[in-house]
Amino acid sequence: MPQHRLRLLLLVLALLPLAAQAQDYPSRPIRIIVPNPPGGAGDISARLIGQKLSESLRQPVVVENQAGASGAIGMTMLKRAAPDGHTIGVVISLAQTVDRIQNKKASFDIVEDFTPITAIANNPAGLVVNSGFAAT
């Protein structure tokens, strides 16, 4: 057998387990953890995305609001979830960034503990201060 055909055969054999695994996903309902209370931008976005995911994947998608501790409760739950793709989370980048600055001993690291999938919304935000304060 020519060398290039042997290499191609080995590559195909190596990728077969991945193809079989992909066919099983999702094998049960998907959870979307929102580390904020119901009614906010993250919650609304998660519910809209969840509905479309459910239709597309033909599996129920449940949105769970796990608010508290500036998002740390929900983010910690997401970190502890099995890494099987059945639990995903919504990150409000400003909230999680501010929490990381305030809480040096956070139970999660937004960069190290999570893998970004996609941006779902663009929600501009800013910091303000009383106009009597001479900020530069």
C-alpha cells in the first residue's frame, strides 16, 4: 500500500471515535446557567438562544438562573459541571470582570476555567461617577 494511502487510512481510523461521539450529542436535556437574576439581559438572551437550541437539537433546554455573589454562584456551578457540553453558561463580561477585580480569591478563573463558544449579544456598558467628583 502506498505511503500516502496508509497515512490517510490511519487518520480516518483515528477520527472514527470522534464521529461516533458527536452523534450521541446531546443525549439528554441541556442546561444554560445564567449567573444573574431573571429578567436581565443575560436571562433574556439565554431564553431566546435556548428556544432555538431546543428546536435545532431536538432536546429540551432549561435555563437556570443562579444569581448571587456578583455571579460567583452561577459561575462556580458552571465550573463544576461535567465537561460534556450539556451544561453551558452565559457570561456577562463586565460583571464577571468586576467580580474578578473585587474578589482576588474567586473560585473560578474566567480565562482558565471556561472555553468561549460564541458572542450572543452586544450590550455596551460604562462606568460613571457623581459629576461632583473630579475624575479624569
